[in-house]
Amino acid sequence: YPTWKRTLTRRAREAQMKRFCKAQSIQRRLEEIEVTFRDLEQQGIKLEKLLRDEGGTPADQKTQWMNQLLYLVQKKNCLMSEESDLMIAVQELKLEEQQWQLDQKLRCYMNREESLKTPEDRAAEKEILGQLLEVVNKRNVLIHIQEEKRLSEL
């Protein structure tokens, strides 16, 4: 087994482990965001009840509750934005994995000597190349979406 093949195999395993670890951390963060959403929602419900039920409350108290409610809404919007970014990252990881698998299949076909390839092999190689281009285009769209989102936030 040539050294370069071992190196490529090792690098592929390392990249796969990185994707797996990143996916796990994204999943954990999404779960944390979900818990925080529930907490914010409960706090918001309490503040809304206070604002509606307390007719004789001083205006300063109502203003304070309103400011707290607006702060909760702002915090929830930030979390929604982060959740959106994480969902894009999940899609990107899936596409990255898919691209890696297609790349491996394509390499198998391309490493065969041209004279030994059957018409089915050539057709499969062409189909895999088309799928690979499709995945690359999808990843490009995700990157474009992230860039637009980043620019709109600025």
C-alpha cells in the first residue's frame, strides 16, 4: 500500500471525524437554543400577564415590564438568527460529506485505465461527475446565502 494512499486515507478519516464533531457540537447548540426559547417564552408570558392584569400599576413599572419584554424579543431574534446559521451549517456539512463520497467514487472510476473501462463505467463516471457538480453548486448557494445574511446584518 503506497504511502500516498495511506496519507489520503488518514486525511479522509480526520476530515470525517472533524465533520462528525462539528455536527455534534451544532446539535448540542441547537438543543441549548431550544431550551432557551422555552425559557424566554415563559418569561414573556409572565410579563404579558403582568402588563395586561395590572391596571393600577404605576407607569414606571409598566415601562420597565415593557422594556423587559422588548429585551426578550430581541434576545429571541438573536437566537433565531443563530439557529438559522446553524441549520445552514448542518446543510453544508451534509453536502460536504456527500461531496466527499462522490469524490471517492469518481476517483475509483478515474483511477481505472481507460482501455479497461466499459461503456457502463464511463456512463457511471459521467453521472457521478454531474452529481458532484450539483453538490458543489448547492454548497455555493449556501455560501452565497450566508454572505448575503452577513452583509444584511452589517
